[in-house]
Amino acid sequence: MTFETLPQLSRPHLADGGLETDFIFNRGVDLPCFSSIVLLRDQAGRDMLDDYFNAYIGIARRAGAGLVLESPTWRASSDWAERIGLSQAELEQLNAEAISHLRDLRARNDMPIVVSGCIGPRGDGYDPGEVMTVDEAHRYHARQAQILAAAGADLISGLTITNVPEAIGIARAAEDAGAAAVISFTVETDGRLPTGEQLGSAIAAVDEATDGSVAYFMVNCAHPSHFADTLRTGESWTQRLGGVRANASRCSHAELEAMTDLDEGDPEELGREYRMLREQHPQLMVLGGCCGTDHRHITAIAEACLAAPLADGENGSDGPPSRRTAPGTLSLA
């Protein structure tokens, strides 16, 4: 699938919610270092992932929308192997299996599904810490991008990216692997990247450094209230935004970092805020969630943005029993 043939560029596609927060807080599953790739180590974990993704397949089908399935590889690059109890060889194998798993799900469902190979930041998802150079980021992310693309991912998505050099490095790694790239920045409550850079400047810098090779940009791991004003400028760079995966909570990253209870926000309100974003920016085609969101939030977003009323209990899953206290803290460190 090439840049030009990505179906989410021309018609709405839903995406899933916050996989890691859902499993930790709602389902009581301990994910070491927030890494969901460990679920692929055994059949029980794969079955849980099937249940999770099938809920979103059901929502998208009833909404008449496509679906972007994001691989559970956000925290699965080489630096994390030892910390999550895997050898480098095991980590690489699970990265490939993550894509195969999603491709199998797609083969069993007659509907438009895009398989996205997810790459997260090398370090913390909230704090850029020591920023790599572009060349360092390119070298670091190249291997994971190659594995995901070779396994059959339709594109490579860099999610929760906190700084420009790492975004450029991921985009170049995807290009080397022969895959379309998507870059999704996270922003603070002022709409700026954690480095302090303006979102528009960051997008322009990546486009300049990559000759516009990124298929589209997104914002994720921030609440719409944090960046809506930034988008209201209507400047040309906003047309490069193709999707949003927002947090359920209005809290800052620092506040979320300190939480041991999940702030699930208000799904209906979140749906209305997505609708307002799309009314102003109809090019926002990929609509999903991030921290604190689950199938209820994506259902509300589909109803608000796609005029697709979905009856209660018909979202593909009744969802797990509510569990608001996690085994650990909501840390993306």
C-alpha cells in the first residue's frame, strides 16, 4: 500500500482507544513498562488482544467506516527489550507477529482495515529527555521499521512523538523500509510539543527535512482542549493533519503521570469535541483515542462525527468490568 493508495486519506477511518490504559486500568492486566507487546507471548494474551480489537471492528462496521488497527508495538523498540524481560531476538519476533496477528484479523473481516506498524519514542512518552540527533533517531528506529514493514504493515506510524529530530528519523526509517509514514505528535496543555516547539513549526520542519514524504500528521496523547485553539488559526500546515487520537482526560501530562486512578473523562463530551474539530477541519479522517479511552469513547466519537447511531451493547463488546485502580501508576516513562 503506497502513500497515494492509503484509504484513510479519502474516507473516515476509526481507530482503537488507549490499549495500554484499557488493559491496565479496566482489565487488571499488568503490562511491564506499559508494553503491550508482551501479550503476544502466549495464546491467552493473543485472545485478549482479539477481544479488544474485535470490539473496534464491530464499531467501525456498524458506523460504515474503515478502521486503522495499530499494532501493540508502541513500546517495543530495542532499548526496551531487557526492561520488559525479552531478548532482542524475542522482541523482533514479537514485532513481526504483531503485524501478522492484525493481518489475520483483517482476513477474517470483510471491511476496510488498514494495518499500521506502531513505533513509539525511544524514551518517555511525555518528556523528550535527551533528544537524539536526526541520524541517531534514524539508526535507532530503522530496525523496528524494517521488521514491521517486512511483516506486511501498510504503513509505519510514529505515535506520541515529542520532538522533531526523532520524528524525522522515524519518517526516514519508514521510507528506507519502503513504507508510508505517519507522524503523530503529542502536545502539552498549551498546544506545543514537550520541547516547547509550536505544532505548526514541527510539522513544517519534518516536511522540509523529508521532502514531504510523511503521508499525514496526527496529534495524540493530549485532550482536544489542549490543541483546538492551535488549529483554529487555519494556517496551511493544519491541512497536513489527517487524524486525532486524543486522551479522555483534560489533565496535563504531569498530572497523568502522578495518577493511580484512571480519569476516563466524559465519552459523550469527547465525541462532541471531535465533531467540532472535524467541522473546522474536515480533512481529519482518522479518529481514535489514546490514554483513558476505550470502546465507549470511540462509539461516542463515531456517533458524533459520522452520524452513526450505535445502540448500547452493540459496539462489539460490552467491555470489561470497570477497574479504575491500576496495578502500577500511569507512567509512560
